[in-house]
Amino acid sequence: MAYDIQYDPKAVKQLKKLNKQIASKILDRIEEYSSNPISTKIKKLKTPFEGAYRLGIGDYRVIFYEEDKLILISKIAHRKEIYI
């Protein structure tokens, strides 16, 4: 079951600020998750991101929401900054 991916404009800005190698690795993991969600470890989040999921890529985190066959990427940041 493959998902479509949609990026929040804030997430795009956050991604553009990152090192190109890190950004590429993050995009690869997002694509991997969208094509095969069972093989990737994610964590369901609680407040203040109720209903959201977290995908960890090294020291970086991707906060996203799933709706039917759509993944909405909400936030991309270093693990120390993601929950602020």
C-alpha cells in the first residue's frame, strides 16, 4: 500500500535549511516509508501532536499525519528542536 506525500510549507522551509546530505537522507526515508510503511519504525505521538506520528532519521525527526492514503509532512527538525 503506497501513500501520496504532501509537505507543509513550513516543513519545506525547514528541509531547505538542512545540509544537502541530511536532507537527501530524510527524503529517502520518507519515500521508503510511503512505499512500505510496515518495514519502518514510527512512533505515535501524544500531546501537543495528538494524532501525529514521528519518523526518526539519525538525529532528525519528521512529524507527520496519515489520512487515508496521504501522508502530510508537518515538521522536520533536529531531535533537540522538534518538540519546541
